[in-house]
Amino acid sequence: YVFDVVRAQVPKLNLDQVFEQKEDIAVAVKDELLNVMGEFGFDILKTLLTDINPDVKVKRAMNEINAAQRQRIAATDRAEAEKILIVKAAEADAESKYLAGTGIARQRKAIVEGLQESVSHFADCVEGTSAKDVMDLILVTQYFDTLKDLGNNSESNTVFIPHSPGAVADVANQIRSGFMKGNTN
């Protein structure tokens, strides 16, 4: 009787459902046994379905399916973790660039304020000089400081064109022109 009930119930289900619905199959077996055995004075209280034992090939296939599902989940988790690392690295890079830009802006502001103070002080102390004369002097000084730094570095591959002291005035005019254009915009 038990085998008949099991054979009647199991073909209606796929293998995963058989494992999930063990209790339903056990209830169907109990009901059938109660009907048949009740005539002989037996009272069936409960039936236990303790083991479902499919063919070895089926077990192997089920294990492979479970392993593949777990590997898929693990791959998704790994990809999500990599995504988080990339996003966090990009956020850190953006924050770093923001802070570097803020620092450069503050540095340039301090340089401009220092230059304003120096130009005003120099023009006050040396009669007959204008702010233009002072800026030309500062540009020439910075030009020679740059040449000195490049000369001290044996691995330098920087080329200045044109290279003559008279060209400094031309460079100064170009820089001043750029500042003036920037101020009018």
C-alpha cells in the first residue's frame, strides 16, 4: 500500500518538489494506510518519510546544480565587492583632487596677496617705479630661478624657446596680456 501511494504521488512532482513536499507525501500515505488498515482495527497516528533516495546520477546532477547556483551567487557577490571597491576608490580620488584643487587655490591666493604687498611696498620705497616695473622684475627673477632649478636637475628634458634675456620682456608681456584678458572676462 505504501509503495502504491508513493508511486501515485511522486510522479506528479519534480524532484525538488518531492524533497520540499515530504510531509504532504507522508500525509497521503497515512490517509491511505488509515483507510485500509482501519478495517483491521489499526489506528495510524503518523507516517514518517525519512529518506528520499534518488538514483546516483540524479544525486550527482542535483549536487552540480546546487554547486553552480552557489558559484553564481559567489561570483555576483565578488563582482559587487569589486564594484564597491572601484566606487570607493573613485570617490577617494575625487575627494583627493578636490582637496588638491582647494590647496592650489589657497596657495595661488596667498601668492597673489604676497605679490600685491611686495609690489606696493617696493613702489612705495623706490621712487619712480611703477607696478609694471616691479612685476617685470619679479618675472625676470622667477625666470632665472626656473633656469637655475632646471640646470641643477641632471635628468631635466625641458627646453625654453626663445632663450635670451631680451625674450623675458616678451614673456612678461605675454603673461601680462593673458592676465588682462582674464580680468576682462
